Amino acid sequence: MAKSKPPEVRPFPTLDLASARAREKIATLRKYYDLGWQASDTAPDGTAKTPEPLADLAAEAEVEENTIRKALRFATTYTADELDELLALRHADGQPLNWYRVRLLLQVKDKAVRAELQREAALGGWSQRDLAAAVHARQGRKKSPGGRRFAVPESPKRVLGRLTELSDSWLRFYEDIGEEGGLAAKLRSAKKPGESTAGLKHARREAVDRLRALQRAASKLADHLEEVEPEGKGKGPGAGGSKGNKPGAEES
């Protein structure tokens, strides 16, 4: 009796699955883009229209209302041409950006910066964390260092005391991260197999830029403070001028 042939083993269709995932991501983005326009009070051509209620759209799509709000922002942020450019971007594995990464990109108001970030994120295969770090770094460029402005005391002595406190705080942090050698070693060992470090590179570049700016500002302020001699009774001997000066002459 002839033996039956074993079942034919076919290679796992990874390419087909990758293509299917790519199509699914694109379909999801188009779905949210369309939902966003349905929630908008204007049509894509700019004419006014009656928006569909967020609650109804959320129930229909089986998502939270907040997701529909993000979809609305997506639709009104990207033009049709910009949407096509976004969907055309691919990583080396053929995958486009997904909805979660697009939501991060929506935080960037500058179109040119957003286009640059999405291109780098797609081509570099950035993780969600990588992109979040890059978005945060780029947004930080448009804000004053440290975010909210400090309340500057009226007293010069308190201002100098605050400067000393902030300097001490920075120096303590500098020591805690292992000074320049320790941090450099951590950066060199940060990359893991299959993991992109593009976001880390952006963060490093931003940190270097701010440290350079801090270095220049600190040096400039230190030079100015060294040149200033406080006036008044607190001066040391001889600070008021020659021995022939009358008492109180420095007060005039």
C-alpha cells in the first residue's frame, strides 16, 4: 500500500500579512479622517454644514467621543493632499504610520515641522515613544526655557539667592546622572536589537542645544555680575575712593 504524501508545507505568508496590516492601518486613518469631517461644521471645500453629533458618531464607530474629537482635529489639520502624502509614507517593512502616531503628530501646529517629523518617523520606523520624544523636543523649541516664567523677586539679594539655588540644583542633577561620562555611557548602550533610537537622537540634539545656550547665558551673566560693585554702606575699606575724600562723599 502506497504511503500518502505528507501535506505540503507552505512558507508563512509574512509579506501578505504585512500588506494586510498596512491596508488596515490606512483604512483606519481614512475612517477617522471621514469621521472628523462628519463632526465638522464645515465641509472640505470650506462651505458651512450641520455637524453630526459626536455621541452619534462615537456610537456608530464604537469609540469614545474623545476619539471623534481627535478625528475632527485630524480632518481639519490635514488637507486632502497632505493626507495622501501621509498615507504614502512607508517604513522599510512597508508599514505606514498608524493612528496613534498620527495623534501625536496632531500636537505639532507647524506644518513644515509636522511634515518633517512624520517623514522621519515613517522612514526610520520610530516607535511611539520615539515620536513622542521628538514631538516634545520640537515643541519645546517654541517655548521659553523651563516653560512657565519665573516670578522675579524685587530684592537683588533674593534674585542672587535664587540664581544660586537653581545653579546648585542643576549641579546636583549633573552629579546624579553620572556627570558627562556616565550619561555618555548610557547613551552608547541605549540601543537594543530591533529598536530605533531616532527619538533619543532628537532628545540628545535638543539637550545639547539648550546646554550650549545655558553655557553662553551663564557665562555672560557671571561676567556682568563680576563687573558690578554694589553701592552703599556695605563697601569694603577704600572702596569709596582716595583717602582724601570727605566722609559720606560716596553717598552724594
